[in-house]
Amino acid sequence: MKYLASLVILCSLQAVWANDHPKNIIMVVGDGMGPAFTTAYRYYADDNTSPLIDKTVFDRNFVGMASTYPARVSGYVTDSAAGATALSSATKTYNGAIAKDVEKRNTLTVLEHARKQGKKTGVAVTSQINHATPASFAAHNESRRNYNEIADSYFDDKVENQFVLDVMLGGGTDYYIREDRNLVKEFQDAGYQYVDKLADLGSVKKTGKLLGLFGKTGMPWALDTPNQSRLPQLTSAAIQQLENDKGFFLLVEASQVDWAGHANDVASAMAEMQDMADTLELLEGYVKGHPDTLVVITADHSTGGLSIGANGDYVWRPELLKNFKASPEIIARRMPASDGRADLVEELTGIELTEAEKNILNAEQSTDTKDHFNNLKTIINGRTNTGWTSSGHTAVDVQVFAMGKHKQMFSGHMDNTEIAQKVFDLLGK
């Protein structure tokens, strides 16, 4: 009886919440950000001045956990497309599907539903804007690899006779300025402002229509960006364009947490986590000033099998990651032409190398950047005692965080499709 009474109360509360809609909804995806990443970030960000480890913006806003498995046809380990389709459409699908079900039929997304209600819509991501996650909210395609088709659909496909997105910020010029089509010009002709430099975001006019592309595919790593920060700039600029009387729906993605996980690159991973944390702190401030806003944060899956500590040693050294002046990828690109590779690495990482490490770097004769990158990351993972089990995704549950209006709806354990269903409920009919 107590269980039934609690269930009745919960259902009643959910009905009340669903009829009291947030004006603005912001969904934030940390692509590849499994629980080990948020834990590692806590240690990385700690100022080491007190006996206790400082809590982070993730800790302050933690509300639950979510499972991530795709449709049965793809087993237990999801890719970003199926994971994002679950988060956007409340639909389990096959790996590679962009807002399509297993029968390859289009699924309605929360972003499209918001657009149908008259809300403004946008994406702010550090990958190309037609990558798996943003595409799964704003497009439909049988394969995430059809980048040109997905880019075209942002212009060609309409919702309520309007473009599906008012604001598009991220990378992707290779897909939007092509030999066969110049989508940038087409959007400009349709009334969109266009910028290709982050520094120009602060000076754009508030017209409500903005396209910003800041990389040929994805944007440069956070470590290779001035102030090692770009997602907060994208998010702030998107919100400024989207604010209106009817509200907005915004997808924000820290895309390259996943890319760092695939590369087993802990230095870039922690810089990407810092970029995301700064974004969440910005959103904390926004919610305080706009209490009719809901922010839901989660991951689509975890990547890399990150282990905080490895090789049987009870130690992890995140302090060695705090002085990097460039990403390991960029450092590796510079190494073949350098006469003093070890000196270059020490200068750009702040790590004082051992003689054995110097010998490894200086002895490499290959002109292939990958060989230098592999040597470099082996040294970094070894010195920090970081472990990785995979260069792909894993099937662990991921965390859920929330801020603002009705954040309590996302408490406890749920499936990733339930997150989308709750957002649909809060958007209303």
C-alpha cells in the first residue's frame, strides 16, 4: 500500500510538472563522458589547498544515472548516433542512425517538437555541426557518415515552414562550402549572419539567425584555443540570439571529450572537461537569472575505458596535466621537423622528462605524426599513471545532472530514452 501511495503521488507530481512548462530548455551532452571523466576532472580541478577534495559543478548538480544501450540489433554498446537519437527522440535504434528508428522511419525529436511550438532552436557544439549528436536532434538520415546530406538537410528540410535551426555554432566548413554547393552563402542569402572567427562572436548583432563555423571539420582542441576555452563562448552567443518571448531549445555538446577518449589522450580530455565545466558554471548563472529555464546534462556513452590509476599503483598525478600549452596532437605534428624534440615537449607540456623519455622521443625517426603522438601519449599516460581499456566506446551507465525548473524530474536511475520522454512531457503538446 505504501508503494502504491508513493506511486500515485509521483504520478501526480509528474502531471503537475508536465503542465507547468519551462520556457527555455537546454540539453547538454558530454560526448563520451562516462563517470570516470567527471571523477578525474574533480581531482584535476582540485586546488590542493585543503584536506578535502573540492566539489565541482558536476557534483553540485548530480541527480541520477542512465543506461545507454542501443536497439538489440546493435548489442549493448552504443555509438554516438544511436545514443543521441535516444536522447533526442526517446527511441532505441541501430548504431549509425540519425533520428531514425530500426525500421529507418523518421522519429520526432525534442528540438523539432520545440520548433513546432514556436520556440527558437539552436546547436552549439565543438564538433562539426552536422556530426552525430547535433544531427540526431536536427536531421534524419540512415547513416551518420552522410555528412553532406545532413548539412544539406539543415537548409532544405523545414519544420513548420521554417529552417529547423535558428543558430548553428561549431565546426564544419568542409561540408558547408563545397564544390557542388555553398551552404554558407545560401544561409546568408536567407538572412543568417555568418562568422568564422571566435573573436567575432562578441560583435554579432542580435538578429536571431546565426551560423558560425570555426573549423574545417571539428573545432581545434581546447588546448589549442586562446584561453583554452570555446564552448562557453558558443553557448553564451547562442543564448543571446535565441532569447525571445516564446522561449528556446538549445543543444550544447562538449563533443571532443569523446575524441580525447578515442585517442587515449588524458591531457586533452581534462582540458575538454574544463571547457565543459566552465560552460556549466555559465549556465548555473543563467538559471539563477532565468528560473524558468531547465538545463539537463548527461553523456551519450563513455569512451576509452578511462582508469584513474593503472599498473597496480595506487596513484594518479593530474597536476602534470595543468601546464600544457598545446594538445599532444599539435605537439606531435611539430616533432618531426624539430631538432630538439624533447626540449619542445618539455616547453609545451611543462613536464620535466627523464633521460629515458628523452631518448624515446629523440630516437624516433618516423615522419608519421601518429608515431610521435603514440610515443608522447605513452609518456603522458605513464607519468600520470592513467589507464585506458579501449580506443572505442564502453557500455557503462552515465551520469545525469540537472539545473533549474523541474530538475527533480530527472532524479534516480533511468534509461536514456526516459530523459527524452521527460523533455517531451515538459515541452507539452
